[in-house]
Amino acid sequence: MRMKIKWIKEHLLNADPALPFSFIYDGKTSYELLKTWQKKSEKTILDNNRTQYTLTWTDDRTGLEVRCVAVDYSDYSVIEWTVYIKNKGTNSTAILKDIQGLDIRFGKRSAGGEFVLHGNKGDWNAAESYEPYKEILCPNSSKRFAASGGRPTNGPGGWPYFNLQMPGGGVIIAVGWPGQWASSFVRDKKNGIQILAGQELTYLSLNPGEEIRTPLIALQFWQGNEAAGAQNLWRRWMMAHNLPRTADGKPPVPMYIFCDGGFFPGLNVDESGEKQFIDTLVKQNIKIDYWWIDAGWYPCSGEWSKTGTWEYDKTRFPNGIKAVSDYVHARDMKLIVWFEPERVGDKDSWLAQNHPEWLLGNRLLNLGNPEANRWATDHFSRFITEQGIDLYRQDFNIDPLNFWRTNDSLDRQGITENLYVQGYLAYWDELRRQHPGMLIDACASGGRRNDLETMRRAVPLLRSDYQAFDGRLSFAAGNQGHTYGISSWFPFYGHGVYKSEKHMPYYVRSHMSPSLGICADVRKPGIDWHQYRLLVSQWRQVVDCMLGDYYPLTPYSLELDEWIAWQFNRPEQGDALIQAFRRDICIESTKTFHLNGLNPAMQYEVTNLDAEGSVKISGKDLMEKGMTIEIKDKPGSALITLKICK
């Protein structure tokens, strides 16, 4: 906390503009300019834990205004800010370029050790999605990261969350930009490092009245020598201040979902098919929290990718989606419906035929266009209300970057993207205002648009499209790796798993998430409903722990001759969860794990959900001597709960 307070005084509260952002305007640096511009500052108490600082600089000559809005969190060692640049003059501005929402420098505070950068890969529908990395940044070295194709968490380099460790502590950095961001970490010859982050390309003039913004930047300072412990501070801050709230003002709770999705052979998405699946699940006593209608409910001639006409198909849904929503509500469920408003995949669609001027490259609805944005807000908000939809799922199966950049002139590079991003966030903000407490599911071909700004408005119910329909064990290992990686950053996420004929418990547990669906073609005979109910019951027994602290217990690996394991821990509630996997060619049947975060003075009741009875072990022994787990089968898994004895 002391490090954060010192940083705020140096960068936000003093008169010298040693500011944490930068740009070049008319050939001069912001450092040069802002010292000469008119400045004012405001302080606002937002609530018991947040104080907002607003610093504004104005160029009296041209009317350009630069406004930095920063928020200091008193309950966590976090500071965040966003910079807004607006032309309040009557003429177009000179060129603004190289706008960096983050431009800071750190020096090592003690001798010895090096800067170490911890992070993860993004998602690209691969086993390696969310794979963690650890890079030592030696003198005269640099590392650059960027989104791929304009979706912020897309591709190996597309993860805008970093943990920079330095001797004695470190800082977690998040770049909140649902577009094409880039960041760099540049080490000098001695003890310093410079960090830059912003929209990747900015070279533009602003028209009168026009405003652009930088990415949201969040820094969480931490002390000590364990980067893993710092990640739990981050998870707790995400839970406390970032996860969107439901109608009761609380963060989302774990949810069990089911989606037929039209993926099963011979199944068409229609009213009768949806009801058939729902009836079977109710008959089998499978408690569903949300019924999920995925793509294909609109006129699309059986090809879900033909988007752009956002009305229900009157042939397959003669009574509208409302007939299904009424059906699930009467059975104590809620309804999720899939939308993809941005991608126009059908040249004969309503959007393509009626408003081609709203489209970029005839494919992308331009949310930066005020008229298009207003239509989208009004249309989808009304649809949500009329059809009784409880959770709005928005997908994004297109890379927008080329559409943005080809729409820019040479003196306006980056403007289309910037206005689009502002429009996208405003669209969601207005949906949430009109539907208080409604959750939004952020999807983009899986988990490819999960930056911090998006995660403040939505939850990712499908962390990746990396799913197998045939039970291949490599997919199980890949999804174990996904849980291992994403859990360092997100306390709430979801995934689905398709029923496998083999190794069902192993396969389902490999996909377990705070939001989970086990999908099966209920029309087929021979489903082992007892096993299905058991797996759902076990998930409900353990899932609350997944919202607690997270500790990896093994190194990350996708190799099929290895174990992988992790721990979720809730010290306030006195319980924990261990998930362990012995993969299919691993010769070791036992492994010992030293647990974390337990109360050494207390006894814990340890229960293996695959075995009878339980044992009592002290927290001290579980952390110091460790817990030995035996998994006889390969592949095999263990699901173990811990609870403080009363």
C-alpha cells in the first residue's frame, strides 16, 4: 500500500506532469505541452472504498482538452485511470499520435534479482490457450505484446493482463481495451524498466466536438516474493469491484446450464425441440439454472452463420422465443439467448438490405455510428423485454481490425476503432441500464474479447471454443490447462462439456467451472442418468470454492504422462477444494501436494468424493507434510474437499 500511495503522489497529485500516460501533439510531447497548458483538478469521494481524481488540461490556443480520470481504491492497493482527449475548438486539430494510456517507468527498489514478467497466452481455440509464461527481463531486453485481429484476448500474444515481479514485490497491470491494444516492456542498461500500453495505432486529427479515449489502465501493487499470492489479491479485487452485479446487487453465483445448440445430428432449433429437451431433464430430476438457446433461432435457412436479421424464425418459433421463456420460467429456470449483432453474415439480411451505410466492409455493424448504435440498443432491448430473456449472450465471430483500418483516412488512423470501442461499451451500458441486474455473457469465438472493460460489464460463460464432441483425452488435458491458466485472473468463468461415452467423470471434471453445462442428446437411449445426476451433484458440492483463492499445485503441462492439480481455498469459510488429474499414460499412481492458505492451528475434515468416509488432518500437516493423493485409473481424477472441523 505504501508503494501505491507514493506512486499516486508522484504521478497524480503533484504539479510536475510526470504523468502515467503520454502522446505527441503537433510534433510535441505531452510532457512538454501539459506543463504550459491550463490545469485544474477535482477530487470526488465515490463510496467508502473509492476516491476519484480528475485532472484536466486545456490548450487555450486550439481548445484541445486532455482529461485523466483516476480512481484510488482504499481497500486494495489498486489505482486505475482512463484518459479522454476532446477537441473543444472550432477547427480540426493538428495530428495526435502515439497515444499511450500507460507510460511509466519503474526502478528496482533493492539490489539483486531481476524483473520477471508473469502472464498468460490468450485464447485461439487451442489446447495451449491460457498457457502461463514467465519471462526474465534482463538489461537491454524488451518484450512486446498485442491483440490479434482487433479482439483483445485473441491469440498467443493477446492477454492484456501482466504481473511484473521485481525485488521485494511487484505490480499487476491490466489494459482494458476491447480492441487492438499493444504493450511493451523495455529494460535499460541499469535498473529501470519502461512500460507502454495503448491502442496500437493512433495517428489522427480530431474534428470539432470529437472525443477519443485511451484504454482503461489498472495497477495493483503488491509486496513480498510470491507472484502467486499477488494473483489472489487480484482475484479478490475482481470479485469485489469488477464482476457485474445481479438485481440484488451481488456478484453472479455459480450456475448450471444446458444448451442443445442445434449441434446434435438431426436436431433443428425450434420450439418443440427445446421443450423436448427441457421435459426430459425435468423428468430426470436434473436441476437447470439456465436454459440456453444458442445460434440459429433467427431466419438463416439452417446456416447459423447467416446473421443480420434479428427476428425469431416464425416457422420454427410460431409463438416467439417467449413461448420457450415462459416454459422455462414455469419450471424455475431462466433463459439465455445468443445474439451476434456486430457480424452481418448474410447479404440478404435485414441490415444489409436496409442499412448498408451502417456497415463497415458490408460485414460489420459500426457501433461507432450513432444511428446504428441507437438502432441496436432499441431493437435488442425491446427484443429482450418482449421475449422474456434473462441473460443476454453476445458473440463476435469476426476479426474487426481490417474493417476498422480500411475505413480510416491517412490523417485519421485509429479513429474508427476508437469510436467503435466507445460505442460498443455504451451499447452494453445502456442495455444494463434498461435491464437492471441482467447479466451479459461475453463471447467472441470463445474467450477472445475478455479485457477488463468487457469483464466489468459481462461474464465469460464460454472461456474457449476448444471443446470436443467425441471425448478425446487430449481435449480433456487442454481444458485442464485452461482452468490452470485462466483461474489466476478470473474468479468467474464458464464452460460446457459434451457427454462422452468413456471416462465421463474425468472428462466432466476437466471442464468444471463456476458456470458449467454437461450437454447430452437426450433423445438417445442409454444415457446413464444416475452418473449424470451424480456429476451435477458433485459440481454443486464444490463449485462455491472455485470463487475463492487459487493455487496451482503442479507445474503447468499438457503432456499426457503427467499429473496436473490445483487448489481453490476460502479461508473465511474454512473450506477448500483440490482437483487432481492423472493423465492417460502417466505411470505414477500417487502424488503428494503441499497445500496453501489453510489455518495451521485447525483440524480439517478431508473427503474424497469418490470414496467412503473422511479423515481429519491438521492444516499444519497439510501444508508442511502435504497430502498424498492416489488415483488408480489412468486417466483418472480426484475431487477432494476440505472443511474445518467444528
